[in-house]
Amino acid sequence: MKYQMLMNSILSRENLIEALKLVERNKGSHGIDGMSVKSLQRDLYDNWDLLCNSLRDGSYQPVPVLRIEIPKPNGE
């Protein structure tokens, strides 16, 4: 029950709009997919219901992030 309340709060349109405003205000750049903030706005508007449903039912599969290891002088 608490999970559903938290997920509904996270996925609310108000929260989405506030998050997008913060990204724009901070002059956020594209993510790993190369999508611009302007494109993201349109994509979220067009696919919001599909995205929310896949997050709620656990079927959302994010694209894996490529990882690069940076060698450190101490071997870590």
C-alpha cells in the first residue's frame, strides 16, 4: 500500500512538471540516449500513460548504461 502511494506521488503530473522545470532551469543536457530536453518534453507528453503503466507493473526495462572503468594510481 505504501509502495503504491509513493509510486503515485512520484509519477504524478505535478511531480513530472516540476522535475522538467528543474532540468530546464539547470540547463540539463541530453542523457545516454541523446534526447534533448525539448524532445524529452514531447516524448513524455506522448508516452506518459505507457511509461507510468510500465513503471507501476514492473515491466519497464531501462537501457543499460555503458560503463568505463578509470584506472586509479592506488589500484582501486
